[in-house]
Amino acid sequence: MLENKYKDLMTKFIKNELSADEFQTLYMKKFIEWDDRMTEAQYKILNAVFEAADCYWHECLPGQETPFEISEQQLRKEVIEAVNELNKLMANQ
């Protein structure tokens, strides 16, 4: 399932096996490279992570987020939410 390869990458970040900078670079690269056919629900979840990764800025501190910059803490929160949404989606398939 295509969700698994994205979940694997996100889980490595959640478990601190990848830094936020590494996750940002790798997720954005792979999202474009993999060019998977997705359902609308899959795309909505995975694209939200892409957008969050794009907004991540290593100098942004928690509480200083803007619509265009988020902290590592906020990125991690959004990735965890995406994994939970993917799990629900996969359970319903």
C-alpha cells in the first residue's frame, strides 16, 4: 500500500530517527519523486504533511509560528496527526 512508504518515513521522524531538517528534505523530495496515484483522501493527508514540511523553519521556536513558518514541535504534531489519519483511512479500506 502506498500509505506504508509515507508512514515509514513519518514514523522515522516521530521516533527521532530523522531530524526535522532531514525529514523536511527527504519527505519533500520523495513526495515529488514517487508521483503516486492517490485517492482524494490520501492526497489531502499526504499533501498537508508536504505543506507542513515546506513551512518548517529550523529557527522558528514553539509559539512563534506564523502561517508561513512552523517549529519542529508543530511539524512533529502535524506528522503525528497525519499518521493517525492514515491509520484510520487504512482501517476503513
